[in-house]
Amino acid sequence: MEPFSEKVMSIYSKNQVIVMNDNKSNILVPFDATELSVKALNKAKDLASNQSSTIIVLYIIDDTSFYPKEIAKFISNMDDLDKTRHYFEKTIREGAEMMIEKEVDRLTHEGVAAKSIIRVGHPADEILTVSKEENSSMIVMGSSGSLKKRHDRKGIGSISRWISEVATCPVVLVR
């Protein structure tokens, strides 16, 4: 894979980057329907249209927030808790499938190749894993997640920051 600096033809403003790539490529977009993930998906659509790329719309069911693994040894009835967790995952997956398929259908209707992936795990780990598995040429994501709205935060979220620091492909953060 060529370095990002060789891919960037020019920067017209801080919000618009034109990327040149002769090969068909994959653009990974972690998507959770928050305002910034919608903006990221639209930015990815613009980039994909310019370089005939496929957009991979990724939804991650964050299993780290259900219960901390360290507390499991203090829970007396893990079987019931695991059944509840599986039900929770199944229910979220069903909703996520409908949500991201709607976006994939919209992109396809607009002439952009797209597919969906749903994973369960820690968001940063799953984004990096899918990026490698799908040989992504770029990750386009919101600069912060759903906590920004609740806490009126500014700046880059912890997952976005981590992805931008360790991903093996260019990362575009959308604000």
C-alpha cells in the first residue's frame, strides 16, 4: 500500500480532501447513526464516488459495556446473565441490520458500491480488525462518538484518537 501522502492529490479546504487511487479500494465507515457517523458516511460516499471504491458500513455491538469481565466472578448466576446478554446482542443485531442495510441500499441507489458488516466486541479492536480483514485503503469516521452529545465535549474521542494513531491505513476524522 502506498503512503497516504502519495495518495493525496490536493487539499482544497480543511473539510475536503481529494484522494487519487487507480485500484478499486475499500473505505471503512464505522456507523451508529449519530450525527458524526452520518457525516462520515456522506464524506466516504464523496470519496468513493471519486475513486470507484466500495464503502463498508460497519456497526459494532459494544460487548464491553454489558458487564465488566472482572465482575463475573462475583456474580452468582452467570447463566441467566449470559442468556440476557445473548438476548441483548440478538435484539441489537436485528435493529443494526435494518439500520445499516437502509444506508447500504441508499448508497447503492446513488451509484456507490457498499456492503455491511456487524461485529461484537470493543469498537476500537473491531474497527482495526475489520480494516485489516477487508484490506481497507481508508477509514472515515466521526471524530467522537455518542458521548459528545451527552457531555457537550469538543475534540477527538478516545476511540477515534486510538484508531488514528494505530490504523495501518489513512484515517479521516469528520467533525
